[in-house]
Amino acid sequence: MANLSDDLSHILNELGEDREHYFNAVSPPIIQTSNFIFKKVEDLRRGLDDEMSGYLYSRGLNPTVEILRKKLAAMDGAEDCLVFNSGAAAIFAAILANVKAGDHIVSVRSPYTWAQRMFDIVLPRFGVTTTYIDGTKIENWEQATQSNTTLYYLESPNSWNFALQDIRAVASLAKSKNITSLIDNSYCTPLQQNVMEMGIDLAIQTATKYISGHSDTLGGVLGGSRGMIKRIFDSEYLNIGSGIQPFNAWLLIRGLRTLPLRLDRINQSTSQLINFLKQHPKIESIIFPFDPSFPQYELAKQQMKSAGGLVTFIMKTKSREKIVGFCESLNHFMMAVSWGGHESLILPQCAGIKPSDFDGNNSGHRSIRMYVGLEEPAYLIADLEQALDKT
């Protein structure tokens, strides 16, 4: 039996790539076409009847996108998957497909912005309600569940404070109550946390981040059972028209080739930067799932293989001006949202808070999210050090 490395090498470099069908090219072609021709009326009839049965129109299936789909589904351990033009689109379709008027959702507190906008603004128009909970305790899921609950929404880890859910326990509870479980697995990717193995029904991840790896395209992945994916394809996916385009799919295939190498490098570099920050007198604390100080450290080690490059650190100063000065003194860390690319980034929490509302006694207001990219660790540490010296 092949080991995991062999399986992954096959997925990333060979799966879905029938090179003899495209001139034996090493890199797959970008099939940049809107539609496909038929020579037989019966074949066209079948295509119109079931767009997942073959190539009809690139809003549905496209050969370049199909190569990517096969790879991403295999990485997730899912029977099938769909690839969207953004993570937000994948979230929208997955949620919409699993609720109807009058239903109820249980969600972790403070999920990704566009998930929360859907829960708070879009779905209430149709009588769908959401209860937000501290998802770290399984009893909170049980207590929040109502007779009309149809969906559990997880995000583990969260992308700011990295709060975890006991994925196996929540998935098991969902199954016992015939509730669909949906998780945002963007922090880890399937290489660092395989949620399908833990019993989750639907897994979302942004392909914009680690999968792309180059900060040059967007994408969202939704994996699940063949039946569930077919149902979403026939309705929400085709109707919304939010499938990824062939060129963007090709960029993500390119990104997949180096994904394991990039994650290994990022994991190693992140460890060095954390060691520096923990010892610096101007840093109050760090938040990172694989650090022993993390409240859910043991659960993180059980569920995750590694934790990637996202770290949050709390500055000791209570001065907003000094936090801003630190961020604006960095020369090599860029200030931006997102993560997962080649470049290292910072995102201060105070950027989302009006200066008049800043509270220096609130550690959350003093927090900075750092993403560690592919630069040399010493190069990044020197940048942090010189900026901290100025605060």
C-alpha cells in the first residue's frame, strides 16, 4: 500500500492529468472556451438534461477545472468537490443548499465575515435564524440545537483567536440529530487537518491562500459526498454562476505542485518567529494552536498535523499610536488581509476599530495577526526587531 507521501505525490502531479489527450504536455492546457460542440442530437439532449454528465457549457464543467476538482477532492478525502471563484461563493452555496424558510442554524461565534453577513443579513429575509455559540464546548452545541436546526457551521481554527471545536464530537452530534455539518477548514487545508476523516459532511476552504500560494488568484473549494455535491451543482452552483474560470483553475493547479514544500517551509519559519516574539519584552503574549500556552493545545495536536503560518501576538503597550507606529515601521512585512502567499503579512486589529473606540485595556484591540511567508526567518525577525525598537 502506498504511503501518504506517495498518495500526495500522485494527487498533485498525476491525478486527472491525461497528458496523452493534450499533446503530452507536462502542464495541462487552459481550455478557455465558453461552450462545447456535439455531433449527435442525443448527446446534446443528455448534456442539456444533466450538465454534470459531460462538457456542455463552462459555467458547469470545464476540462481544466475538472483536473483541479479531482485533485482537491482527493486531498480532502471527499467523494467529489466543486471549485468556486472565491471562498465566499463556496460558503454562500453550501449554506443556501442546506436551509429552507423557517430553519435554524447553529454557528461558532465570529465566523468569517461573509459567512456572518449571510447569517445576519441574507438568511433572515427568508425566516432562517442563527444562534452563535462558543464552539469550544460540545454542550453548547447540544443546548443551542432546536427542533428546526438543519445546519451546524464550524470554523476550526478561527482565523484570529484560533479557537477550535472538537470536530469529531460535533460531527457525531450532528449525525445523531440528522443535521448537516459544514466546516471552514481554511486555516489548515486538508494537508494539515483532514476534517472528512473526522465525520464532517461538507468542507470548505479558500483556495486563494495556501493552495494558490502566489497571491494572484481567488478560489473556493467545497467538498463532500457525491450526492450532496451533485445536488449543489444542479442548483446553487449553476444558478449563481460562481464557478471558477479556467485560467484561475490553472493557476491553482500550479500552486498545488509546491503546496507541501511551502507548508513545510512556513511551519519551520513560524516556529522561529514565535520563539523570538515570546522572548521579546514588548510582546505580552502570542496565540498559536501548536504552542503549549494555547488553551486547546492538546486538542490541536489531536486534530491537526501542523498549524501553518498564522500567529496572533498581543503588544504590551496600551497606546494605539505605538501599535500603529510599530506596524508602519515594518519594512518587509506588508500590511494586508488574507494569508497563504509567498509574502509575509501583518493585520492589526485596531485597523478595524475607530480610533475613538480603541480600548488599551482590551487585549483584542492590541492584537496583531502575523502571517509568515517564504522569506528567510532571520530577515523577518530583524524586521520585527527594528520596528519594536521604535515603539
